[in-house]
Amino acid sequence: MKTVGELIKSKGADVQSISPDNSVYEAVQKMAEYGIGALLAMEGEKVMGILSERDYARKVILQNRGSKTTKVSEIMTTNVNYAEPGHSVEQCMSLMTEKRFRH
């Protein structure tokens, strides 16, 4: 049974992040540059939250807020759920289903 750690090693462990103090515009630019749909919001090595394209759509676009004037910290999800490297891929998928994560 493959673990999350093994999956990460096979895909590459390069994780993209942004500061919570950056603008949402900068975050969306970075997501577009790397072809990804979410960024970890980090202060140093500490995860402060996660910002997804869905957060952007619902909390900026639909609320008519400015992406250049809104900070990541204002709209990021702060309750970050995650799988441990030792978890099986099946456990990870179960967590994703339970928490209704998109992939």
C-alpha cells in the first residue's frame, strides 16, 4: 500500500507558498505561473492558511472586492487539514472525501 510520503517523492516535494501579507492578485499570478489551484500561506516555516482558486472566486470576485487591495490573510482558509507522510493513499483519499476537498 503506497504512502503519502512515497507519492510526494514520486511527484516532487516542491511546494509553492505565499505570505499572508501579499495581495490576492500576487497569489493568483503565482498560481497561474505554476499551473496550480492553491497556495499555502506561510510565515517563515509556519503554515498560516491555504488560498485556493475557490476562495478567490467566492471571497473576491463574487463580493466585488479588489484583488490588488485584498490581502491573502483576509480570505485564506485558516483551518488547514492535511495527511501525514506515513498515511496510506487510501487514508488520504478518505480524508479528502470526508472534508469534501477538491483535487
